[in-house]
Amino acid sequence: MFRRIRPCMSILALVLVFQLAMSGTAFAHYPKITAEAVCLDGSIVISYTATAWEGYPNDPPSRTNTRIDILVNGVLADSGAFLEPTFSFSGSVPAPAGAGPGDPVTVTAVAVDDWGNGSPAGQSESVIVHLPEEPCGQTGLGRFTGGGHQVRVDVARVTRGLTIHCDLLLSNNLEVNWQSDHFHMTEHLQTVACTDDPNIIQFPPAAPLDTLVGVGAGRYNNVAGFTIEFTLVDAGEPGRGVDQMAILIYETANPANVVLNVPLQVISGGNLQAHFDQPHQ
């Protein structure tokens, strides 16, 4: 005799649906962390930035969280919150006691409170940084980076990931795009000057400068023979609406042929960030 089986969703299917639902929740809510070990006033500090994962940029509550703990080698060192409009925060904490030159340090961001849309907490992410090999007294002058989003100023869009150093030893990355035009600077600057204006509060993170003025050569629409003069100002977080930038690009042999002129003004997107530089030869 055959037994008639009533059609229904199998246990396996139910488990699969549950796993998919849980994986969607896990991937939709968690903190991201970046960190580096730098020298500050003769001591090593861990400079970090924690950011909510941006998987759902049109759903701000899913990225808000009122308590994110920062752990250094498993020990609570700082806390912050993911709030609009940046859903991120930065800071600097001392290097762990007993750690020596070159030692690895684990920096972790942990979601302690529930997320703004009610999703449960508990997610974390860790990165490993290595303490400087050289004594802090030999720290370089500093550098500027642009990250998080495209930096926009007037009609120009500065390519994500710009890195400009305060000396002429290391290579740099700076690309400017506007309308249908673009300019790509060669790796090394011709001149650079970095200053720290006491009236500008660029923290966090800690840095020995807030303003960088540079001159370099490059290619305009893939044609060599052009010069760029630029100014970068880090005036604190979140960057957009407070940081400033100026850009002047012209033909080197004929400076009157200006292809882009953006006077110093507040950036309309992204973030300009000053940092300590690591020791280098």
C-alpha cells in the first residue's frame, strides 16, 4: 500500500529560506575599519576610521548605530557612533603597552548597539597594522589623501584615491576630470609646501599639517606639456562642506593657455584627509 504524501514545503527548503534571510541581514549590517600606526609628539598612536557598510545607500537607518566600540588587541580603546550624514567616525588611540617596533596590532570595530532599522548588533571587522620600525623622531612630514567618494570642486571631479606627499622623494597620484576633459599628473612633484595653520582644526586623525600647496607636470587629454598648481586644505570632518581645494592647469610653454582654473573653495563632495607620513629613505 502506498501512502499519499500531502504537498508542502520541505524542511530543507525552509532551512534554505532561513539561511538566505540571515545571510542578507549579516551582509547588510556591519562596520568597516581602516587603521594605521603613526607617530605623534614622539609617541606611537593608532589612527583609525570606522565606517558603516554602504550596501544600502538609499536606506540610511540600516547604517546608523549609536555605539561602535574600537578594540586594540582585544582591549576597549574608544567608541563612536554611525550617524548621518557620513555614517563614520575617526580617532587616534595610544599604541598598546609593551608593543615594540614592527609589532603587529589588531584593531577591531564592533557593533554594540542594534542598528537603526532594528537589526541586531554583534558584527565586527578587524585589521592588522604594524608599528613603525623607526623611532618616532624620524617621522616624515606628512601627506594628503582623498578617499571615500570622488572629490568634487566646481566643475572638476578629482579622482578617488589621490595621494600627495610633503616631500619630493615619493611618487604621487592626482588625476582631475571635468566635463569631457582630464589631466593626469606625473608621479613626482616639482615643488611642494606643507603648513599647519593654528586656526584650522583638521583632526581627526592627528596630522602635522592641514594645508598642502603643490606644483607638478602632466598630460592634458593625453597630451604632455601641461602644469598643475593645486592647494589642499583639511578642515576636519566630514570633508564635504569644510575642506577646500584650488586647481589651476595650464600649458607649460604658454601659461596664458589656461584649461582649468578653480579658485580656492569648499569642496562639494568627498573628503580631503591629512595624515602623518611613515619614515622613508
